Amino acid sequence: MTTLKEIFERMPATFQKTAAAGMNAVVQFDVTGEGGGKYYAAIKDGALDVVEGAHDSPNLTITVSAKDYIDISDGKLNEQLAFMTGRLRAKGDTLLAMKLPAIFKR
């Protein structure tokens, strides 16, 4: 089974630099429940830095359970369905949230 740490460690490999060109944003991931944790992705003009912990002022905060986030990352749960059913919550820049699937490919 995939762990949360593995997902965030492989995030740079799924990052699409061209889709993030000119972007300057921080996405906070608050992953709850067993195996959860806090990580953030700092995107700056086509570059990505993934850090374990909480950012002081993210543009977007995504809150989701560890099980659901792992299922989304493994392609077992559609992120739009998770959002519409309240299993994934986004606070802040919702336009940025809609861009995330293009910025991070599976």
C-alpha cells in the first residue's frame, strides 16, 4: 500500500513545469486520520518545492483523509467526486484547485 510520504516524495516526478509556468502559489495539504500529516507544495514559475509541515500563508488549503488522498493518488477515487461529496475540501483559491490536475499528472 502506498503511504502519504511516498506520494509527496514522488510529487516532483508528476509535476508539469509548463502547466505551472508563471505561477507563484503555495498549496497546503492537511491530510487527516491515521497515516495523515501536513505537507505543502510551493510552486514558483515552473519550479516545485515539496515540504513536510505547515505553511504560514498558503493560497489554497486542501483537507482530506489519508485513505481518500491515497485513493485519489492511486487513481481509485476521482478528485472531483471526492470534492462534490465533501470528502475533499478546498479553502482559498478555488481557481488554483481546478488547475491542480493539469499541474500534477498521475
